[in-house]
Amino acid sequence: MRREGKMTLQLNRRQWLKTSAVAAAGLIVSRGYTSCQKKGALPRSSFKEKEPLRLGNNESPYGISDSARQAIIGSIDQSNRYPHGHYLQLKELIAEKEKVSAENIILSAGSTEVMAALIHVYGTQGSILVGDPTYFDFIIYANKARCPLQQVPLNEDFEHDLPAMERRIDRDTRLIYICNPNNPTGSITPGDKLRSFCERASEKALVVVDEAYHEYVEDKAYASLIDLAREGRDVVVTRTFSKVFGLAGLRVGYGVARPGIIKELERMERNFAPVAWLSLKAAIASYKDPRFPRIVKQKNKEVKSYLYQELSSLNLACVPSHTNFVLFKVNRDSGKMAEDFERRHILIRPFEFKGQYWIRVSLGTREEMQTFVSVLRDFA
């Protein structure tokens, strides 16, 4: 790790080439891992007496906005009714902000439902091209659908290696998945590079850009790719209300694409009302409330700065994050380290990139991160 005055947290290119997925055959998640829809990374038998500190699923620790809460309370008496008409209301709010038509939008129970539909409609017709490492639930869904995967390691700057990915596109490629900002690294692929790639790649396969952490990004190098969907290209952008809006447990997400793609995805819907009434009303209220996300982002920024300082003091290198989580390298088995944390009632995510061990920790409140750091000092 480089030192220039204050210790920098960023891994330089040489370190990344030596220790990361650039040299890896693939991403390995530690023993016993299952996707978020199931029990999580480790058994929960030890939590009978004390609720754990949940720093493993990138949830917001700041709850939901007052406006969302009031919308839920005010809608309870109508919960016996199907929410059909209110789907259009949320679609029109999103469409107005993103300068698209409501026909360009599909709503779902979290953005992962849109991804699952894309995998079944398009991915099963050939192969899927992804970065490595990237969002593991997408990989799990693709494996469940028995889709062949082509995984291309990130480059030394933790960006998607777009030239390498473009070289891997062939006649069998049907779906290309880009998570930006990326999970689990928290890194971004610059918007100008990604736009150019998507313009060319979408002529050969459908490109999915997962922007789950879009609202957290402040770096000017980043750009959303919704404008390509607006232009009618074969590009789908997915977003979620689970992160900055804090609606993870209410399950609301959406996809933006040209109307033809939306119609194909709607054919795969297994539920004529995929977003519950109260969830829909909470999402509408959240989308109308710009103040709450600003507060969450500022708190997230402050806590991230604190964690950077603490990791630096422990000589633990991390990947600069544009999200509400931080990935850092550890010097011992990250799976066993996660078990040690669990015994102290703290949940984190362990990863292994070709023999190097990493921990991804979600950013909780300042008090929660102080608790995390105090335990990290015992185990690092």
C-alpha cells in the first residue's frame, strides 16, 4: 500500500494485478453462502437472545422517510384492494424524471425480479457475459436458469474490462450484465467508456446495466445509461428502492427499456400485482421526497470517511467505494473471520479472489461502525 503523507486506502495497479480477480479464474464466496433470499452467509442459531448487527446485505440503517411511513399508515385500510391504478402513478413519476414514457418502465418486487426475467427471456437463449467479481445474486439466478456464463475479470482499476468483454462477445452471447457501481467492489466504470461500449455491444446482444447504487455516486466520471434506453437501444437499466430509500423489506424495483423489451418482460410476470399495495404507496411517497435521500447520502458519506480512517490505521487496504458498503482486504481466511464476527453478533460478507481474502461491510450508523471497528481490531 502506497504512503504519501497520510496512508492511502486505494490499492495501486501492481497490487491489484497481483492479488485480485485480474489473475483469478472466478469469484469464490466463502463456505455456506446462499443468496439474500435465503438464510444468508452463515447459520443464525446464535441469535436467539440478541439481534445481530446487520452489516452484510447493504441495507440502509436509517429506516424509511416520514413521508413513506405516513403513506403506509394512510393506506392500511385499503390493503384489501388490488393496487392496479397506482402502478401507473409510480411509473409516471419515474418517467417524468427520466424523460421517458411510462411504457418504458416495468415495476417489480425489487430490481432482482427484473434481472431474473431478463435471464429467462434472453439469457436462456444463449450465454451471458458478466464481469468478475460482480453481483453474486445475478450469478446465482443465471446458474439456476442453467445459462452458460462467460466471466471477465475486472481490470486493475476495478473497472469492468470493457475491451476484454467486447472481445468475448460471440454469436451465442444473448445478455451482457454490467453492475455500475459494482457489487461487491463498490467501484465504478466511467460513463463515457461504458456508453461507448454499450452502443456497440447492444448491436449484438441485450445489455443490462444494474444501477442499484446510482443515488450514492458523486464522482463526475460516472453516468447513468438510461439515455440509451431512451434512445431505443437494446439496453435495460435496473434500479431499486432498497438502498438509499430504505425500502429493502418492502421490495420495490424497476427496469427502464424500450417498450418492446418491456412487453417481453411482462410476459414473464408470474404475479399480476408484483408490488404490494403498501410497498407501492411507500415508493411513491419516497420518490416525491428529495430531502430524505440527501440526508441518507450525507450520513453515508460521513460514516464512510470514518471507516476509511480506521482501516488505514489498521493497514487494511480497501477499494474506494461509491456505494453504501466498503470492500477491504484481510490477511487471513475471510470465511473464518466472518464466523468470528458472527460469534460477536455482527454479520458481514466474506469473499475470496484467487487466494486473497476480502471482507465487504455495509455502512451502518456511526455507532454501528464504531462497534464493527472495535471488533475488527481484535481480529485483523
